[in-house]
Amino acid sequence: MKTNVKKIAKDGLLSSNPTLKLVLGTCPTLALTTMAFNGIGMGLAVTFVLICSNVIISLLRKVIPDKVRIPAFVLIIATFVTIVRLALDYAMPELYESLGLYLPLIVVNCIILARAESFASKNGIFASACDGLFTGLGFTAALTLMGAFREILGSGKIFGFKLWNFSIDFFGSSAGAFFTYALFIAAFNALSNAVAKKKRAAEYKAAFAAELISDCCAEARPVECAACGDVKEGVKKAANGADKKASDGEKTETEIK
Amino acid sequence: MADNVQLLTYSPSPHIKHPRTTRRIMIDVCIALIPAAVMGVVYFGLKALLLIALSVISAVLSEAVYLLIRGKKIDEIIKKFDFSSCVTGLLMGLTVGTNYPWYSVIFGAAFSVIVVKMLFGGTGKNVVNPAVTGRIFVFMSFQSVVGKWIAPSVGSLSGGAVETGATIIEGLMKGSLPSLSNLDLFLGTGLPGCIGETCKLALIVGGIYLAVRKVINPLYPVIYVGVAGLFSVALKGFDFNYFLPSVLSGGLIIGAIFMATDYTTTPDTFTGNVVYFVVLGLLTAGLREATDMEVTSFAILLMNLLVPLFDKFIISRPFGYKRAGKVKGGAQ
């Protein structure tokens, strides 16, 4: 079976983006988007766990019994979350501090469990790794954009750099998190609807043009091709004429007999 | 024959028409708010006038801009303008302090009109009161910049003074009676607070106007204020010295008369409304006691969200309807 990387990438990043389309993993999304850097950190941590757990689950998908698959998945995920925690604590203690409780909570993040359940346990290793990578990147992109939006409006900074001395504290608060999330989902849906509409219109136009041509020109081309009604009548007349001629011909034949 | 045709009108129901339109009611509310606005300008100076004007203009403009984006024609917008955004802007301007930055009311008014009202479908479709929500938005967004409430330029009549910043509510809930007399609290002289909420006299005059014009039922604000005051007294161990100060300080009066009585965000039935305002009063007093802060707007917002619940469980009895009684002895 050939892996369709392009389709997996499109699914993970856009058409089933975990944050904006499936609305999974909302807890870290709402809590950690106060700063763009937190969004990137959280997103990359989740991406790493997602790739590794998807690969291992895909490897073990024929070994794990169906009835105990959820505990088995959680155990695998927890292993990688522990690795990420220890690594972050060693390498980037500041980020580790600011992610706080949400780092161990990756274990129960819906995105990872959903991808394990719906993709990795049914597909091959390479496809699962790609799926983990692109779903994780979709999550990271959404979190970073939301974090940047809230950081600029809520504290007048971007990635910790002061932009101006103006801020609307509402966007830094938890109510602002819900509001920003709603805005982003609405904007994303509006964009994807507009794209789908444009695509449909193009398809319709192509189909319609093909139909017109077949309607008009499959039959013997009539003399005046000015308007459609004329065309159809012309075709009809021509057909009638042919019928008449045919019947006439028959008549003449019988008469001859 | 032609005359007969003119006499008959063909239209779908409803056939009974009343001169009271949304526009007329909203203009009445605007008129009722004028005394409070005038007293605010007298107490707090021209900055108050600037804030109120900016707030009204930006509320009306943001509604117009939203409708233009939605593809409405300008003459249609002007023809159907119902002054409800005017009321929202006016209330928004009256519930900030004069030390708020001038752009804060623009954000607040735009937020309350566009996000709270228009995105939910326009006048009469909003889930929560736009002015209350806009006020909370501004409060959450700019309170840290502003810091403290400032006192009006007119000093207190009794000679007592409140240091700028410490709200009366804060002191009151911590158990000390205010240094201002009840008359000062009633007139708002020397009382720090929002532009519109300080002079209770002007607000009550506006409320009486609304009650006379039958825009609001005067019973509801009275229930709200009374229950809130009595529950505060009860929480303070039935010390009735707390009744008037707790009623007259903070935004309770303006909230009770102009914000909680919004048609869209109150229950449909009389019983529902009475229960609603009693619960609102209990909630306001309880939250004040628990947080030592002025929470009238938060309490109204919270109760607005519960209105669908009131409408679901408290419904008016249809005429002639009898509840099916229980059969004695059970069905055996």
C-alpha cells in the first residue's frame, strides 16, 4: 500500500486540524496561548510525543489485544511524555516552568489518543509517523498563531519583545482565551468555506461548459447558433424533417411495393 | 369601488398595532439617562462629557459599519435605526471613571455592540446585556492601567472624606461604615466611582420617568435593590446601619434601573421576573460579601445567562388549564 503523504499532510494541517477543526486538546490551547513562545514549546512537545507514540503503536498494532488497547496506548504515550519532561527540565528550565502542569497532562491529551486510536492502530509505520508529524505541526501552528494574537493584544509584546505600551488585558485573561479561540475557529471555518465554494464554482463551471458544448454541437450544427432556444428548435425541426422524410421514404417504398 | 379597496388592508397577523415601537422605548431610556449624564458632567468635568460622547458615537458607528459590511444600504440603516446602540453607548460611557484612557470606551462600545449584540443577531437577539458586558470588558482590560477610582470635584456635604481609591464597598464589606453620610452617598458628593453611578438622585429620577412611561415595571428594581440590601444586612449580623450604605454605594442603583431590566435579558413571565430579581439580589449581596468588591455588573451578567432556564421552568399557565391531579390510593 502506497502512502499518500500529501493527503496526510493536508488532513493534519488543514482539513482536520486538531485545534481549529476537530476542537481537540482544548485545555492546553486555552491555558497556554498567553504567549506565542509557550504555544511553540507546547506544540513541539506534543509533536514529538505524537510522532514517537504513533510509530510505536503502529509497530505493535498486531500485538496489542483489542480489549486492552487504551491502557496500552496510554502507557506508550506516558513513556514519551516522561522523556519530554525530563529533557525539557534539563535543557529549557524556563519553558518547563511556564508550561507547568500542562506538560504531564499531555498524557491524556485527546489529540494523541485520537491519532493512536483512529490512525496509528490501522496504518503502517511510515504513514503513522507522517500523520504524527503533520497533526503535531497543525497543532503547533494553531497554538502559535493564537498565542501571538493574544500576546500582541494582551500585553503589547511578541515573543517577549515589547512592541508598544498599549494593551487590552482582556485578551490575556481566561475569558479572552475563549473569545480568541472562538474568533480563530470562526475565521478558519470562513476561510475553508470560501475555498470550498470557489472550488465548487470552478467544478460547476467546467461541468456546465462541457454540457453546453455537448448539447449544442453533438447533433448536426444548425444554421443559426444565436440562442439556445433557437438551437433546440433548429435541432427539433431538423429531427422532424428527418422523420418526415423517413416516413415519406417508407411510404414511397410501400407504394412501390 | 376604489374607495372600498382603500379601506381594506390585507396583511398577515398580528393585526393589532401599538404606537410603542422599539425606537420609542429606546429614546425614552436615553431621555431617562440624561439626568445621570448631566450630573456626571457636573461632578467630573468635561472629561466625562468627552468620554460619554465618544462612547455613544463609537457605539452607533460600529453598528452602522457592521451593517454596511453585511451589505445593507445606508438609507435603510438610517430608516431602521432604533437607538438601542445609542442606549448601549450611553450606559457604557456612564460606567467608566474619568481616569480611564479615552480609547477604552471606544473599544468597550465597539465590543458591546458588535460582539455582544450584532453577532448574535441584532437588537432583541442578544443573550446578555451589551452595556454590562462592555463595561466588564473595559473593566478587565484597563483597570490595571487606571488603578483607582477618582472622587468628583464636588466635595462631600458632611465633611467626611474618602481617600481616593478605596471604594466604599471595599470598606463596607470589611465591616467599617463609610465616613460619608447617607445623604452624601445619595447625592454622590465626594463619592469616588463611575461617571454615571455616583448621583443616585438623578438615576432615580430617570427610573421614575421610565416607570411613568411604562417602559419598565418599577417593582423589579425595587425588589432587586431591597433584596440585595436586606441580604447584606443579614450577612452583617442584622445590623440595619448597613442597609442604606450598601444600597447607595457602588453601581447597584444604575444596574437595577437600567441594566437588569433590559427586556431581552429578563424572563418572560411576571413570576419568573420576581424570582429572577430576588435571586439577582441575593447573588449581588453574596458576591459582594465574598469578594469585598463591587460586583453588580458581574452578577447581572451571570444571571442574564440563566434567563433561558427561568423561561424553561417558570411558564405561564394557559387559560382554563388544570394540572392533572394525583389519583388517591394509586392506580392498582
